[in-house]
Amino acid sequence: MVIFVKITDFSYMKKKQSNWPKHLLQWGTLAALLFFLSGLAGKIFPKMDAVDPERLCPFGGLQALATFFQRGSLPCSMSSLQIMMGIALAAAVILFSKLFCAYLCPVGTVEDLLIKARKGLKIKTVKVGTALDKILRIVKYGLLFWIVYMTVSSSELFCKNLDPYYAVATGFKGEITLWMSIVTVSIVILLGLFIDRFWCKYVCPLGAISNTFKFWVWLVGLALLWWVLSLLGLNFSWVWLLGAFCLVGYILEIVGGRPKLQALRILKDEEACTHCGLCTKSCPYGIDVKSEFGSVDHVDCTLCGECVAACPEQALRIGVRAANAGKARGSWVKFVPALIAVLLVAAAWWAGTRFELPTINETWGIEEGMKLETVKIGPLKSVKCYGSSMAFKARMEKVKGVHGVKTYVGSHTVELAYDPSKTTEDKIREEVFTPSHFRIWTPDPEKVPELKWVTIRTEKMYDKLDLNYLGLQFRTTGKSIFGLESEYNCPLIIRVYMSPEEDLDEAWFKEVVDRKVLAMPVHGGGVKETPVDFEFVRMDKDTGTIPVDEYLHKMFDPFTAEVNGRYTDAEGKEIVEKRKEHYKGQPQYIYELVNQNYEKPIIKRALPFLSNHLSTHEGFIGLYLRLNKDLKPALQIRFAEPLTGDEIWDLITQDKWTITYKKDDVREENARLAFEAPGTVYPLTLDENGEY
């Protein structure tokens, strides 16, 4: 009997290992971003807030931290969470390597996909020569300097103007500069298809920060030098420190600086290595891994593990640098870098939600010996970024006895420092509160000639927007409640306007006001849930009625813009006076356009520009948004000869408006409003005081 034994060569199985930790985390991160940014998360989990594309960006966090150190404030709506993400990135680079670039960055993932696409399409990669490579690397340091300088100077996150990730995530509708965003997205896609990781190596400012952090010993030395110079009285602008940071990073990168103190790196077994070059071919950054001895210390290395997976002899591994460069001591399995990246992000998330830095921390008028007390007020949903914080500060500067403000945009709260000898906590709360009104429905005057009103008392409603949320809460009940009006008191007065047929008791109001979630249907299906925290106190006994026309005027926000003109008086001198005074005694007219949409905020924001455009024409006196005699929203243009109604129609329907910003700054801009049908003209009538 002859026995045949089949011998199978299993050597091919060693040719390529799986790098699943990297691919799992990259695809998982990309899928999670698409899940949240597409809106699916909000539909499946209604309690989830809308996701800000910059919420977890470590680069934004590092910019915010730099702004906080320099100005004592945070840019935009940056919070402690973004800062902790930036610190986590710095810690990862210093202790391990550029793990964010390898495992989490969505732009890096796209660049890796472009490498695969290039190979699939059999497009030859373009090799960047040594000299050109060093020249190109300065671009990302120049970009880093520019972005950080602009962010710190303006307290606005400047990188949003050109960040390719932010542009795509917002559908090119975010706070972007369109041409910058188009250029950066084109660089990522087009150049990334021909030059592996072109964006990451040559353009990415976060890559510049990460590479510089690898040489953290030099940065410590730079900081110590800065400190010593300041002690000697040589106080240089922070711009010089930023420039030195960028310059040191660039020089160390191009001279082949080797980070020596990283805990993790790619280790190489020289005895097992056959120098086949597969590791070098697989490296996204094109590092010559086969020529490295003992360990890969190149500044571009991200510990992505592609070279380890490509080695057929398993001569490469991720581990702790050994005393003997040729051997690995305490070698680590391949999923450890990915695990560290996840743990650092989780730790940053946990830490970032445990404390909050103030977006602004401003004081004024503090005198020696003054003893200040503080009061914390919130939530104020209108305090949501640096700009709104500064607007709130401007309001508080006018309040007697208030000498400081801190704002916390994450929790929408403010902390005010005040002199108790000049004001009280109750007076400050009254100054913070903004009386407002909110129309839930518009009643038909012919069907509902009058409305009934009742008064309820509430707490925890300091912000103007709170009344809107409560009004929307009432809308969901299906009751015939038409509007709300607030008036400051302790507790707060809320006047509720409703149909006379409604008979709602205190228990009903308490149940609605005390709800902790506002659940509103959204267009396309689903429900959006917004957390609220109002507190019902009581329902007052007083009640009454109000004519519906009076109610509609009470709920309407008018707009008035009356312009000045330059004229020559009897003595030949040029004078400036209101045009309504100049044309006093002459026949005046109203050109009226009626449209229910004129109450919308987008229309109201355009009205100052329309008034500005019309003001360049003699005869224009003023622009008003009012309810007309039929209780309909109407734009009313007040004019006198030589202007006519037909000329007004021609002016407001022009494709370009003439806008005067300053005497020497007059621009032709696209029209901000469109009008469908001409208006009507009627003579102006004034009241007994001669006012319109």
C-alpha cells in the first residue's frame, strides 16, 4: 500500500496580518459621526441634543486653551469638554504617539481610503523629494501660527473658516469662508489621491502641534526661557512665544529629530527582519521602516500598526523600548494603542463634564476696600457663546453696583459680582430678567372678538427664551391658549391669554409648567425633546378680558427706521435733521406692502438694509413694520415728493441695493428681500401729537 501525503505550504498565511484595531476604530468613529450629523441619532434617541461638529475636536480645544491663558476667555461656544479633548491629545502624543491621527481623525481616515483608492485604480504615487519635503512641511506650521493668532486675537474659532471636516460636516453651511473650505477639501481629496497623506504631512495644523509635542522636552526648555526672561523684565508679546513654538517644531522635524521619551513605539527584531521592504510600502507616511534600527523613532510615526500587519516575518511589534534595541521587552499586543486612544477620549469626556471654565471673566470699576458678593443666575439660554456673553456683559456694566461677570455657556449660567452696599440680589435678578411676550396662535378677530386672561406665577424663568419654551409647551396641549406675557416679580408673573371658552384650573397649569421635557414634533417625522426646568408656584385669582385687536398689538414687535438728511438753512449752512421734520407741512404718503411673513426674524434682520438703501433717495422719510388697519403685518414706507410709489417699487425690487456703511464706504450688494406684488399708496395721517 502506498500512502500519499499532501504537504501544504502555509507560508503565504504569514504575508499579511490583520490590522483590525485600527480599521475598527476608524470606521466606528466615522460611522458614529455620520450617525449623529445626519440627524438619525435625534430621531432614534430624541433626548440627544444636536451635535456640534466641533464638539470633540481636540484642535479647537487647544486653541480654546491658548485663548483662555492669553485673554482669560474662551472662544465661540468652546467649553471644558473641548479643552479636555485637546489635553488628552497632547498627553497621548507626549506619552505614546499621534494616536488621534492614526485611529480617530476623520480626515486621516479619508486619506487612508484615498491610498486604497489609488492602489485600486493603479495610480502611481508621486514621490516628494527630500528638499521639497522639508520645504512643504513649513506650510502646516505657518497655518498653525495664523489660525492660533487669529483665534486668540478675536476669541472666534478661526479654524472653522477652512477646516475640511467642519465644512463637510455642516454641508458647507457652517461658519466657513467658502473659498477656503473648497481649497482645503480639494487638497484633501485631489492631492491625497496622488501623494499619500498629503494633508496630514504638509498642511494639517493639528499635525504640526502633534509633531511639536513629540519634542516636549524642548518645549519645557522654551517655557522656562520665557519665564526667566519675564523675571528679568523682558516681557515679550505672546505672539513671539507662538512663533517660537512653531519654529522649534519645524526645525526639529526637518532636521530629523527623534523623540526619545515616548513609552510606546514600533520595535524591530533585526535578526528576524529580511529587509523585504513590505513595511515601508505599507506605511501611510512613507517612513523607511526597513532602514530603521531597533525601533521606529520617526516623527511622522502614529503607531497605526500598518507596518506590523504587513511584515511576513513578524519582525515588527508595538511595545516598550527595550534596553537592547534589537529586542522587545514586555511586548504589547496590537490593540493596545487603539485601546489607549479610546480610554483617553473617555477620560477627557468624563473630566470635561465635571467642571466648567467661564467663557468670559470680566470685572470693572472695583475700588480698593470694596467687598463684593456674588450671585449665580440661570439657566439663561441666550448666553450661549463668546459674543452673547460679551453682549450680556455690556448690559450688566450699566447696572449700578455690578462690578463683574462670569458666563458659563455650557450650563447657560452667569455669575455676577456686586457691591451689597449699592444693590441687592433681587434687584440684580430684576435687571437680568427681560420682560417678553410669545404668541402661540393668532386668533381671528371676526371669530374671537376678545380673549380671557389669567395670571400664573413661576420660578426659574430668567431668560427671554424661557417664555418661548413655555409657550411651545402650552401649544402641545391642544388647548385654545393664544399667547403669554411675562412681567418681573417674585415669583415671576406670567399672563396667559386664552379663549373665553377655556376653563383651566391651577392643577392643569401646574402639570404643564412642571414638565421637565418639551416634546415637539419635527418636520419629516419624529419628536425633538428639549430639557426644561420651570417651576410652577401658584395661580392668582385675578382674571379679565382683552379685545383681540389690543392683544394683537401687544404681541406684535414693530420696527421703525426714520432717517436724517443734509440740508442748507437760510444762512447757507449745512445742517442735519430728521427728514420728517424737513418735510413737515408738505403732503406725505405711505407705500404699504402686506404679508404675514413680515414678522419672521429673517425679514426683520433685512429691514435696516432696506431702509439704508432707500435713504439714498430724496423723498424717503422712514420705514415701519406695523399692524395695519386690518390687523395684518405690513411694511409701510413713508415718503414725500419728489419720490413716487412707482419709483419705490422699482427701488425695492432692484437686484442690487446700495448700502452706505460709512461716508467713504458705499457698496452695491445683493437685495436681501424679494417682493411679489406692488403695494398700495395712501395719504399719511398723523395723530394729535403730530406723530405717525
